[in-house]
Amino acid sequence: MIRELALVAGAAYAALALLELAQRHIIPAEGALAAALLVAIALLHWASDGQRLKGREMAALWACIALFGLYALLRAGGIL
């Protein structure tokens, strides 16, 4: 049941990202990328092997942390 809920939640958030994209045409690449990433993360739970799932979840977690750190550095540097 958790797999199905994760997929539904990912699809719902992807739909919201696409709706936001449709309303604000300023960032089409970012909106499409966000929707694709949300669906990809939701599909992680369909891995058949528990060890592989844990590895993918950890990779996704560290990617989020790295992106947050990059955003903080760009923001502090005045680029964003």
C-alpha cells in the first residue's frame, strides 16, 4: 500500500508542478524537470530488491542535500 500511496503522491505533486508551469511560463524547463523528478522519486518504491531500494533512497537523499547546499552557496554568493 505504501508503494501505491507514494506513486499517487508523486503524481499529484507532478500534476501541481505542471499546473504551476501552465500558469507561469517563465520557468518551463524547471517545471518540467520538477515534475519528472517527482515521478522518478515516486517510482523508486517499485524496486524489487530492498537493498537496491535503500541505495536509491540514499542517493536521492544525498542529491537533495547537495542541491540544497548548492542553492545556499549560489544564494549567498549573490548569483540567485
